[in-house]
Amino acid sequence: MLLRHTSKEVKERVGLTINPAKTCQPIGAMYAALGIHGCLPHSHGSQGCCSYHRSTLTRHYKEPVMAATSSFTEGASVFGGQANLLAAIETIFSVYDPDIIAVHSTCLSETIGDDLQQITRKAKDDGKVPEGKHLIFASTPSFIGSHVTGYANMVTGIASQFAVSSGIKKNQINIIAGWMEPSDMREIKRLSSVLGVKIVLFPDTSDVLDAPQSGKHEFYPKGGTTVAELQSSGDSLSSLALGCISAEPAAIALEKCCKVPFKTLDIPIGLTATDRFIMALSQAGGVTVPDEITADRGRLVDVMADMEQYLYGKRVALFGDPDQLVPLTEFLLDLNMKPVFIVSGTPGQRFEKRMNLLLNERTPETKFRNGIGADMFLLHQWMKNEPVDLLIGNSYGKYMARDEDVPFIRFGFPILDRIGHSYFPNVGYSGGLRLVEKILNALMDRQDRDALEEKFELVM
Amino acid sequence: MDSIGILEGRQKQIFEKKSGATQADIACDTSSLSGSVSQRACVFCGSRVVLYPVADAIHLVHGPIGCAAYTWDIRGAVSSGPELHRLSFSTDLQEMDVIYGGEKKLYKSLIELIEQYKPKAAFIYSTCIVGLIGDDIEAVCKKVARETGIPVLPVHSEGFKGTKKDGYKAACHALMQLIGTGSTQDISKQSINILGEFNLAGEAWIIRQYYEKMGIEVVATLTGDGRIDAVRRAHGATLNVVQCSGSMTWLAKEMEEKYGIPYIRVSYFGIEDMSKSLYDVAVKFPERPEIMDAAKQIVSEEVKTLYPSLQKFKKALTGKKAAIYVGGAFKTFSLIKALRSIGMSVVLAGSQTGNKDDYARLKEMCDEGTVIVDDSNPVELSKFILEKGADLLIGGVKERPIAFKLGIGFCDHNHERKIPLAGFVGMYNFALEVYQSVMSPVWQFAPRKGGSL
């Protein structure tokens, strides 16, 4: 009973977060930057930040994760980090030779007042950025928002600092990926290609964080959105932003700088969110939906019908990041399950609004909370008071699942103790199918485990 | 990658042992160059790893959420009882706290925590921005200690204020506040503290058992399976036995100065060093010759069963080459010996935080042609592994996937070891793990080994 101290009585806490359902901005920025081809993320702060982010991403992906750091010392913190960053930029271009350096800030550099816009401009003015190379930045103070905010800020930085408008439109659609796995990005590209729509997807961590065993350590793996693609995004017909928190800010930036209109959608997790994505993409690209995709959809609906009796009314607790939780909640409702407790450490009112819209009619008893005070301790307390049938969340859910003896599905970030997320998507109809399979396996394995001998059934 | 060379300014931190070459000292104990892809961490990380295994204290991270989130239960330091150390507590500082200060939030968090968990003590870790916004943590801790009656100890671990080593020192400083506050009544004259052993995968239990079998009382393990009450009476021990040179030598020196307790440095990895660490302790208690007899008996019994069981591995591994890149240099010495005992040679040896003496000794120990590095990075590691034809890399979390991408075996000798590698049984486990990984059939499918379509 690792969480034996969790008390049933829910008391409003004033200052304290116990077992957080979020982490800080810079890791999101680092992850986003890895989705640009030939890009070396750079952490402008103490050495530990960079090391922790790389370790966490490595544990999640089981891949090498390359990133540099300004290695702040006491002097830098007194006199400002400009000298460190300028030196770092020079070192990185001369030794590691990336196409792009994507700098993000940390709580330390933000608090001492380093202005990344000014410092990166100075670096360019001083000729520290070689011809044909790029230096971009995003401000990611750790004391605001969460890792999701940091991801959004870096994606916005990528959009606004690369996109150019040539005045001639290109027959292509931008898809701005909300926080999702390399497998999901690969699936988005596959769906677009089956639909016959040319897209620019960014960021794109497929072939970066799911790289094959090659006998070499590729410092810059072959994947990632290219600079040419990013620059051309300013000429695209429109943008689809997948996720109102992690992707929409970049779409807004593109509209502002290059007048590319956009539409915000959910990350296509589950049936209806995928429907909306396919419809929006086919409309934006002016294509009809091919039979192949209709058949994919049909298979998902078929399974949902076949197994509806095992899903009905099952109470689910879930935690994670808002852009994933919203469509996941919708999918659970479509499966006739009851998402009763939902927690996200990421603040923002959009989450509350969307959840209210989704849940008010169908499961008004659902408790959800995000931002300050929304941590796993609270979720565990809720589960103790009103037990659930299933828990869905990142690896840290395993403590609650064990203590409460509840079936558990790993979903979200980070997943430190299982594989699969890098390779099998959660998005699209096939992703939906995978989720239904996981849910059913978890529930039915439990049913088998607990069944009395006479009720232990072969055919289910 | 082939075009990426060695970072300018790093040449002095790399050394290749050649006969007749000038024996310049390796440069170390320096901070990393800005812009390097270093494998190192920060001051906070150092403090956190040292204090983390104290299982009946709360560990509250005062700062934005990240520092608490990234260090939540990632280190397998096991406890035989309470497990408060495996939870994550943070003041989750927000923008307003950065502007107006976080002292109130810290105070309230501490009160809430202590009420909820009834811990034996509390450690409060300062993170980078706490050092900047000027929170008087010391004062808050004193106030809470007064009100709750438990020790509330600030750990000055602002990330930028040095290297991981400074973090070790900050942690030891906090421990020093506790040591000396408990009763030393009934502590035997033949007693020790085990320092720098963090009970990863239960290693401290193994070591403790050996010493107890010898008739020695272990007063406290610092900090593996640690308990506040044991720490408080640690000054009653006769001898400090220090493993892991970087993290706890400072504490041993402080205890020597303040309480007159002498210390010795040991290592529990490999047959040779493990045996020596029992003998070296026994020697310190000449008044009880049966202690040395017991040590001899333990070693002879253990080696009698261990030695034959290693031969299978040795046969398979003879002639294979290893690369070592770990946190502290002291561990490297043992690993070189342990690897030699299973027929393997070391072609690359390095550490994140070794000092001058460490590297001097390393140079002496290594074979010709061995590359020695301080504060290395993935490019260098990959380069030397390929050039030297290593079959195994020993390292930590960030090094593992590099080894696997290159298509060579790996052994985690850091937080993420899943089985004990210390002690005699640990030597068997180590050999088994190395054997499993190096001899795995998977490498034959790697393109570099001709395994492509």
C-alpha cells in the first residue's frame, strides 16, 4: 500500500501539490523541437533541467534524446545568461552542426529576466548563426501552465519564426499536431495520404523518437518536419489545429503572420473526434472520403456494437493532459461508459467549458478538475470514496491502480513502464480500435480473474 | 554524426593511455561548457539522490512543479517499512509566488503535509528560483519545527549553485543537523555507519548482513533504507564506512572533525573490493579478533560458491571489451576489476564527477589504449565505443539507448538497476546481466554486425 496515507476525506489544500498530474513547460518545448528535422533543442537554464527532460523523454521513448544546455552557474544568475547563451550558440553550431537550434527558457532564466528575443537577435546580428542555419526560441517559464503550455509555446515559436508568405498559395493543408506520440503523427500522415490531401504536419516526431536500430547513433534522425516544409506553411490553404491548448496558439500565429485561416479540432482520439477530423481534412483539401477510410470506421463501429454489453455503465477515472482527455472522454461516452472522475494538472478554462458541454447531459455526476489542486492525490481520494471499474492515465497511475485493485490502462505522458505508445497510435479509427481492445482486455481479464468457477465463461 | 568531432575546449578532459606519452593531468572538477550535450545534472539532483532513500521523512520540493515531477520515484531505493520517500510533494510555485515570494505557501504546505503524513522529519529542497526570489527558507523551517516538534531541515540545493557534487554536500549538511540529536546509549563499541549506500534494489541489506554476521553493529545506513531515528544516533558509531566517494566523503570528514569518528573508503562491487571492504572494517576492531575470523569465513564461503558459478560467464565473455561511463569515478575502479574477473577488458572509462586523484588512479589502473573521459557527451561516447570496438556499455538512463542503437550490450549501474549488484551475490548478478546483454541474440540482427536484409 504505497499510497496508504491517502485519506478519504477531501480537504481543500492551500499550497501543496501531492503527486502531480503535470510537469513543467520546458520538457514540452524540448519534445516539440525534436519534431523538427535537424533541430537541437537547447535549454537555457541550469544543467539539471536539460538532464531531467532528456532522462524523462528517454524513459518514455527508450530512445537517445539529444539536447544542449546553457549550463548556468552562479555568475550567470547574477549577471544574466546572455553570455552563456551566445557562447552556447557558437559552440553548438561549430561542434554539433544542427540545421536549427530551438532555445527554450526555464524558470531560472525567466526570473533573472533574460529576454530570448533580444539575445537571439543579437546572436544573429553578431553573425553567430551561419548562413542557411536557423535559430528560434520560445519563452517557457516553468511557473506558468504546464508541460502542455511549453509544447504549445514552442510549436507557436516554430510556426511564427519559420512560416513565410510568398503571396502564392500552395495546394496543401497545415496540420498542427497537438501533443501526441510519434505513432499518432505517423497515423495522421497515413490518413492524409489515403485521403489524398497534401499536408504539412508539424511538429512530427515520427522517425525521430521511434527510430529503427541502425547500428549507429544518429544525432539527427531522419524524421521531423523540414525547414522547407515549415517555411511553406505560410502559403498553405488553411490550418487544422489538433488541440485547443497545445496546437491552436500556433494556428493563431500563422493566421496573424501569413493570413492562413484555421480551424481548431480535437486530437482525433475515438470515433466522433476522428469523424470530425476526417470531415474537416476532406473539406479543406476538397476531396471525397475514400472507401478505405469508411471501411476503417465501419470496423470500429462494428467492434463497439459487438462488445457493447461489456462496456455499458463502467465507471472510469482518468487523468492526463487536456487535449487528450477531452476526446477520450467523448469516446468513453460513445462507448456507453461513465467517465466519472477526470483530473488534469494543466490549467485553463477551455478544459472546463469543453467538459461541461460533453458531460452535463450525459453524466452530470462526473467530477472533474484542472489546474491548481488537481493532482493524483485528489483523484485517489475521489476513487476511495466512490470506487471505479477502470483507471486510465500515465504510468504514475499504477500506484492507485494497485492500492485500489482497479484495472489500469496506460495512456498519456509519461509512460515509463510499458512499450507500445511509440508504435501503435491512439488516433484515427485504428487508434480507436486499439483503445477499445485495451479497455476490453483490462475489464475482461479482471472479470475472468474474479469470476466464480461456475461463472467462469469461455465465450464472451 | 561522423562529422561531429570532439568539442573544442574538451580535449583536456579526454585522455588516451599510451606508453611514452606525456602524462598530463586530466582536467576535471570544472563546470560544463555552455552548449554541450552533457550527461550531467545539477545541485538539486545531487541533494535529492542522497537524501531520497530516507523513507520516514517527507521530501518537499520548493519550486515550480518540474523538479518534483522529474524526481518522483525514479530511483529504486527500497525501504523495509515506510515509503514516504516515494511520493512527490511540491509547492508548485506560480508566477504570483515568484513575484511576491513563496514563504507563505511553503509554510502552509509544510503544515498540511506534516498533519497528513506525520513524518519523523521534513527535508525542504530549494530549487533555482527560490535562490533568486530570496525566500527565507531557514526561517520558515525553524518556525514549522517549533510548531510541529519535528526536525524541519532546509537543503540549499539551488540548481545553478555548482555541480551535482555541491548538491551532495548540501544534503550532507542537512544530515549533519540531525546527527548528534539522538541517544547513543547501548551502542556497541564494535559499531559502524554505512555511508554512501542507497539500498538500490536492496543492496544495503546485503552489505548490512555481512557486517552483522561479523559481529558488528550497524548504527545507521546513510541513507539506504534510512530512518530519521537512526541518523540521529549515527554519531555513536565507532567507524564510518564510506562508499561512493563523491556523495558522502564530506559527511564522513565532518563527523570525524566533530565527533572524532574515523572513516575508511570502500566499494562493494566485485569479489576483490567486496572482500577488502569486510577486511578493512575488521582490521579496525583488533580488540575482537573473532571479527576478522568471521570476515575471513564469510569471504571464503561466499567465494567458494561464487567462483565456480562465474566460470560459465567468464568463458563466454573472455576477450570482450567494455566501456564504462558512470556518475562517480570510485565506482569505475571496482567495475574495471570486476570486469577483469570475468575476462573482459575496459577500453573506455569515464565519469561525470571524478576528481584529479580519481583520474590519476584510473590512469594507473587502465590498460594501454584505454580512453579516459571526464563529463563526456553522447557524441564522444559513441565515437569511442565504435573506434574501440566495445561490446558493452555500463552507464545510466541516458546512455542505455545509445548502446542499444549502436548494437552493443548494456548494464545499468545507476538508479535503474533492478537487481542488486553489490556484495558477492551482486557480483553474480552483475556477471549474469553482462552475459545476458552482451551475448543476446538480438545483436546479430543489427546492421552493423551484418544483420541487414
